[in-house]
Amino acid sequence: MEPAEPLSATQGRIINGSWFATAIFAVTALPSALDVEVFHLPAAIVALVLFAIGIVAMLVAIVIAANRSREDLIGIGGLFFGAGSVVKPVRRQLLGSLAVQVVLGFVFASLRPFTASAFGTLVPVIGLGLTGVFCAKYGVFHKRTDTQRR
């Protein structure tokens, strides 16, 4: 990848949205995992809402990538993990947020299994979905050759 250009406002919102989802999840799930009863229902609702938003984001990423695939060679690694398609600082931010979501989700669920905390394992779908949206819209992929076009 070439040196990064400054991020556009939309690009920044996608990255910040992933970190915001991580923060909202942590703020509601930590007290729930520590058995603060008033947080059990909000933690489950937040986790399920973030999961639903993540599913929508993944679908959006797939639709954008499908449209781009007429001209570009897009692989799953480049689409959902930014492998070779985005600059390292951006990739670090997106995958960093995803990693924090995964760790928090499984730590909180392991502290209180079979409770609302277990819904936290669904949250990383939003990190994966937003990474996919970013890479689908702004990622740089190899162009298809004439023999690769259908």
C-alpha cells in the first residue's frame, strides 16, 4: 500500500463507529458481568442491537464488494480483514476494535456464562461488518484482467 492520504469524514466515521460500539458494549457489559443486576437487560439489548447492526453492515459490505467485483479482484481477507487492501494504520484501528470486542465478549461471557453476558459474544459482528464496509468502499484491490472478466 502507498502512503495514506488523510481520511475523509465518512472514513473517520466508520472507524470511530467501530470504536464507539466497542465502548458502548464495554460500558454496559462490564457491570453486567460483575453482576450489577440493573445492567443485565441493557447489556443484552446493547449486544443484540450491535449484532443486528453488524449483520446489516456485513450485508452492505457484500453488496458493495459484489458491485466492485466486476472490475476488481476482491478476496475475503481483503474485504473483511483489510489484508492488502487498506493502509496499516487504518487496518490496525479497525482490527484493533474488533480484537477488543472479541476479547471483552468472551471474557465477560466466561465470567457469567448462561446469563445476559453471553450475548456479548455476538458483538464482534459489528466490528467485522464495519471493517467490511470500509474495505469494500475504500479498499484498493487488484484490477481484473480481460480473461478474468465474465
